[in-house]
Amino acid sequence: MNEKLTWRNLFFIGSMLFGLFFGAGNLIFPVFLGQQAGSNVFYAIIGLLITGVGLPLLGVASMGMTGSNSVFDLAGKVNRPFAYIFTILLYLTMGPFFAIPRLATISYQLGIAPFVGKAHQNLVLLIFSAIFFIVTYLLARKPSKLMTYVGKWLTPIFLVLLGILVVTAFIKPMGGLNAIPQGQYAKSPVLTGFTEGYNTMDALASLAFGVVVIDTIKSLGVTHPGQIAKDTIRSGLISVVLMGIIYAFLALIGTMSVNKLPLASNGGVTLAQVFNYYFGSFGSLLLALIAIIACLKTSIGLTSAFGETAKEMFPKFNYKVVLIAAGTFSFLVANIGLTKLINYSTPVLMFLYPLAMVLIIISVLTPLIGDSKITFGITILFTIIPALFAGIEALPKALQDNNFVQQVLTWNDHLPLAEMSLGWVVPALGGLVIGYIISRLYLRHLANKFK
């Protein structure tokens, strides 16, 4: 057995984790940020890196620092019922109910749809998504091979293809970085970039992918819990450094594009226009390959994590059968649409996100405050109400048109930092302080009792 990983293996695990994180959404939104931020782009990048890179690193670190093997294990530090509810909701929404089907549809829309006539869109999506999920299954069925498939193959291919754009854009820039900032980027670029990074919800992904990283480290022969924790954090650091560099490059390309391209409604349009500007019709093919590989990497990771977690929580489940079920359901959602299911998944994600953030923060603080269930439990208790508010706020408009929901939205508006989608922060902080004090008093009571 290996006592610790070599730097070579750490790099490949970090590359794998980067590949799992970096889907098409991560490709699109920095470009849009750059277009909007204009001459304030460097300030916006600072805000983006704090949350878009910092939060995923904290998520990975939380798994390592608490010695947790999975989200279920980490959430169990609150209590077992919470662990079941939180983990099931997280993996269903990050899995076949929402995130995985969207990966197929986004990669299709960016990569394939531009080449297909309107009359054949549904049929081609059906064929493409079937191939997409079959390949996902084939590459996810052996978790021990993910470092090879994603870290050594797909991620390097993705980086080379993206590197063609980055190098070309900086050798032949469309313009300077003096574009006029738009909207909130004109007034508070750091804060706006911070909010954009927060809203990517990559912190949820970091928890979901934690099990993949830990299983990969174990498969390489590392068995000591402390060393697993160190290697988890180191590989997470490699991953987020890669993410940060690419975020910065893409944001700068977005800013430079304003000199030649009109402001777009989203980053996907801008990215397609940038590729077309530099490479003509070949640019569409290059973007198609980049988008499909980006989404495929993340789909493999989420599907594998879904299977691994299902097997841990319900040992009688067969890993490969779970993968087939998840892939089949994702295929149906991607093609039938099941719009209501996706509409209801978004409020669940918004409900889970504050709870995930609190779990991550308390876990990272465990060397200072300990890992008492009292501290974890009371902090989560104080977070649940603002988390529910956030979920209700994300409900479809049709469900918001009643007195109760309107009242809840009014209450939510009164929470500090609610305008930044951070209404949970102050209640959670209060819960953390109260929980810590009670846990210390309880420990002192026990110490006096057994003197």
C-alpha cells in the first residue's frame, strides 16, 4: 500500500476533479461576465475567484478535514435523518432530475443544434442524447478508471482545444480592455463578480464529487485517513488553480470581444461569435467538440457519484444497475422535457445550497470549534428557515401568486444580505455561535459530572 500519492498522481486526480467541475456552464458564464464588466474586468475576476474557485475548494477541503468518505458521511455529523434527506435530495437534483439531463441538452444546443435543420431537431436530440448517456455509462461503470478517462484523456483534450482559442485571442486580440462596464459591474464589480461565482453552485458539485476523489485516492493504495484528507485537499487545490486560470482568460476574452461584437444576452451566444470570428465555420466545429467534452466529463462524474452514493446508503443496490437507471431517466428528461420536474428541481437546489454551504463552513472550522453534533445541529436548524425562503423564492411564477408565498417573500426580503442571495448567512452565523456555546457548556457539564 502507498503511504501517500506521488505528485504525478496528485496532478492527474486534480486534473480529473477539474474535468468533473468544468462543464459547459463554467465555460459560458466567465465570457459573459467579461463582456458585462468591461474595464472593471480585473475587479470582477477577483470577486469571481473568491466564490467560483474558493467555494469549490472549501467543499473539497471539508470532506478531507472531517475525514468524511461521502456527502452522507458529512451530513451525518448533524444526525442520520438529516443525512438521508439532504443526500437524497442533493443527488437527485444534481443527478437525473436536473443536472445530468441538462448536460446532454446544453451540449446538444451548443455543439449539434447549429448544424441541424428545425424539422429534425427532436430526432437528432434523441439520437445524440442516447449516444451521450451510453458513453457516460461506459466511462462511469468503473470508478477506479475515472482518473484515466477524465484526468488523463478527456481533460487534456479539452484544455488543448480550449487553448487554441485562448492563444489565438491573446495573439490577435479583438480589442483592449476599455469597454464600458454594464449594470452592477459599473458600481460594484467585485461584489457582482462575487455573486456570479456564488450563483454557479459549484459548492454543491464539490460535495457531490468528493466521493469520486476519495475513492480514487483509495484505489491508488492510500489507506491512512489523515493522508487521504491531505491528498484530497491537495488535489482540490490543483483543480481550482486550473479553474481560476481559465476563468480569468475567458473573462478577458469576453471583455476584448466587446470591441468587435455586440453585447449578447448570454455567454453562449458570445462564445459562439468569438469562435466564428477567429475560425469561421471551423470555429463551430471546435466549439462543438469543446462543449460536448466539457459536458461529458461532468456527466461521467455526476453519474459515478450518484451510483457510489446510492450503493453506500443502500448496500443492496447494484452500482451498474443504478447507473443504467440514472442514465435512462436522464435520457427521458432530456427528450420529453418534463419541464415541471426541472422547474421544481431549481427550488430544491436553492433550498439545499445554504445547507450545503453551512455544512462546508462548519466542517472547515472543525480544527477550531470541534465537530460536536450540537454545533452542527443547531447551526443547520437556524439555516433551514432562510433556506426554505430561498427555495420558495425560486418556485415557478405560477406558484408564487398566493398570499402565503407573497408573505414568505416579504419576510425573505427583510433578511440581511437577501439581495445577494445570502439571506442565510446571518441566521447561520447566529446558530453557529449559539451551537458552539451550548456544546462547550455541555462538555463542561459532562466533565464536572465525571470528576
